[in-house]
Amino acid sequence: MARTLHSWTRGAWWAPEGRGLEVTDAVTGEPVAAVSSNGLDTAATVAYAREVGGPALRQSGFAERAALVKQLALALKERRQELIELSARTGATAADASVDVDGGIGTALVFAGKGAKQLPDGNVLAEDDAEPLGKGGTFAGRHLLTPRRGVVVEINAFNFPVWGMLEKLAPALIAGVPTIVKPATQTAYVTEHAVRILDETGLLPDGALQLVCGGIGDLLDHLGGQDLVSFTGSAGTAAKLRGHEAVTALSVRFNAEADSLNGSVLGPDAVPGTPEFELFADALVHEMTCKAGQRCTAIRRALVPEELLDQVSDAVSDRLAKVVIGAPGAEGVTMGALVGQAQRGEVLAAVDRLKTAATVVTGGGPPAEVAGADSTTGAFMAPTLLRCDDPARPEPHTVEAFGPVSTLMGYRDPAHAVDLLARGEGSLVASVVSHDDETVREIVLGAAAHHGRILVLDRDDAGESTGHGTPMPQLVHGGPGRAGGGEEEGGLRAVAHHLQRTAVQAAPRVLDALAGTAS
């Protein structure tokens, strides 16, 4: 019998009442864990964060808390292999798991490094210089940032059980605001293990971090104006949470990073035989197969010049034919399983909707063969490339198959490509693969309003490029419209998100003293 996950709340590991929802191995179908929060006292959990966690964190300052985050990240790094191996049960290959585990640790270390170098020792951050408000120089104003006196509630997606937690937790801890983590049920057992590692360090102040495995119940009912909700997941769930009274009436600070129909554009100059043509095909295949396409930043719409549709289709199909699907760790496997049978069912249903406007070039369903596993019990799916010859159809721009699926479509000129990108109603990321500066300028500046991040890939930067699908902690991650309208990461902007900006008016000497800059 699979074990029941515990929650970490009010300084102790807590067992729920009853068995809860059973989560199965993505490859074998065997039970992994039972997940439930039945019986959890959500009001007490929130109160513990506010009354114990917050004061404990604020006993130190920004720079000291950044050093704490570094220690926590290094503790996870020492035991990363445990998380990598456990992640195989989610269907992730070692490379996929590294994206999550090592990516999360690296993100936390970036925040820690920036916080230690750029933030002061205390709990007051002067945002800018003082502004004179009088002619005599005796009266001025300044914006000061201080830690909010609430709690952060993280609600995370299933595809990044480690990174998803750390990218939110690190800046919250540095800011001095305690966090309650609610992982997605399907992969909560990976997050739970990561939290156990953090707990076993003995470094976390009491109440600084709590974990709720299972549903959040009425937890949001106990939030108020000092609290924050940070959500990653579907646009539909984001809309539901955004409509909660705590957000609409009490102004809980709400941030959403939602799924989006990200696009990649092949420039007209990138004809077969150019480095950019090869880079585009390689990038598209990587984004379709990394984590079996279960990344919110994956390329869902591949836009190419109309006259190159056949050549690109052939090049991508040839590459996809070499992908080996199977159990993580099995010899030669380059793509694992989707997180579960239910998720595969949702992806296949989305593919059926896309097929009303597009034809299947390759894939389209479960693979004929898998390595090291049984295709009938594992949640395997063949990487699926579709082709839409009428890009004005709405389906490719509105239906997301959250798996190894991308739709190829043609565009007439850069202005048309910009128009097609905009039909996604807001995306996390787009990429432009071109070595022509004028093409890049037209597409980037035309598409910028509809995207949170744009990658330009060419022969000059390919050697160091981190790729279309990888957000960097130094830069904002988010997007307008359908993508949630929020921002995560972004260096110290993420820390400032947890702080309250207050305009203080006083004599210059008082402002200097409050900011800790008095001589």
C-alpha cells in the first residue's frame, strides 16, 4: 500500500484523516502515494505563519536571510540525487528531472547571491533617492520598502514540483515573509521530500515554511490585505482564484503564471542550409520532448514562411523519428511519460480539437513501442506535430495540448507572423530564429506587447543560449492576458513583490535615518 503524504504545519509533520486521493507511477501505474488535507486546521496554519513565522524571519535582515537561502539551496544540492530518482516516478527522465531540481536550486542560488550583494542588512530597503518637497531643503519624501506582515500562499503546478516551489520560496524568505506551499497533487510526493530535506537542515526559522499536501480547503478565507497568493497552473483555475473575496474585496496581492500558447518564428532568411534553419528544428523538437512537452513555456505554435512549410515539416519529422520513448533510465530513452493517464487523456482530447483545423504530420496518440515499460499501463504519448494550412482558424491559437504537441503553420511576412502570435491572447514566451536584424526588429517590437519574454536565437548566440523554454531568475517570468498577467522571478523584483512600498515625508535627516543611510 502506498504511503499517505504528510503535511508540514505548525512545526510538525501532520497526518490527514483517511486515505485521500491515490497518485500512481506515471510509468508502471502502481500506487505511489495517497494525498489528502482532510482535517487540516487551515486557520491555525495561516495564524502560525503570521504570528510565529513572520516575526522569526524578521529577527534577521535581508542580507542574512539571503545567506539562509543559500544554505538551504546547498542542502538540496547535496541530496539532489534523491529528488532526481524520485522524479522518475512522475515520468521524468534524468535530464527532465535536472531541469526541475537543478533549475530550482540554481534559481534559489541566484536570488541568494543577488540578495547578499545588493540588499542591506536590515528590514528597510530605500527604493530611490529622496525627493525635495520644499524650497528650503528641510522637507523631502522617499519610498521605503518593508516586509509585509502576512503570509505567501504558493499554489503550484504538477510539472515543476521542486523549481515551482523554490522560485517563489527563495524571494519570499529573503523578503521576510513566511510561506505556505500547496503542491499539485500528482507530484506532491516530490515536493514533500524536498521539504523534508529542508526541515532536516534545522536552518528554517519556526513557521517560515509550511506544506499542505492535498486541497487548500477554506485556506483563502483566512487571508487578508497583508497576504499574497502566488499561483502557477491553468488559466481557468487562475480565474477562479482571482475571483475569491480575499482578492476582490481585501486586496490580497495575487500573482498568476498561467498556461499559454507560446510561439516560435522562423525568419524568412533562415532557409534550409542556414544555421538558423537547423537551430529552429532542433529547438522545436527539444521543446516538444523535454518533460514530454509538459512545460508552460513549450512551443505550441511553430510559425514558418509559407514557402518553407514542407521543408520544416520534413526536418522536424526526421528528428522526431529518432526520439526514443520509454521508462526513465531505460537504455536509449530520450523522452519519458506524461504525469499520468488522466493527463494523457486531456492531451489526446486537445489533439482531437486541434485536428478540426490541422492535420497530423507525425504522432497523434500513444506510441507503438516504448522502451523498458508497458505502453498500456504507462502514460506514454508519441510526440505529435500537426500542420495547419489555414492559420486564421482559431483552434491553434486557443487550444493547448499540454504535452508533446506543436502545430506548424505558415505566415506571409513578418507583420503576419506578429498578428498570428498576438492571436494567442498573451503568452509567456516567444522566440525568433533569424540572422536578419531587420526581421528580428520587426517581430520583436511588434510582438513584445503580447509576451513576457522573447528569445532571439541565431548562429552568434546559440552556443550560450539557454533556450526558448527556460526562464532565467535574473529576468521576469510571466506574461500578459491569457498567460496570467503577472510576473515571477526577475531578480530582486521578486523580493520587492513581497514588500510594501510606503512614501515617507520628513526632514532629510529623518529619511536617512529610517533608510539606514545616516552618517
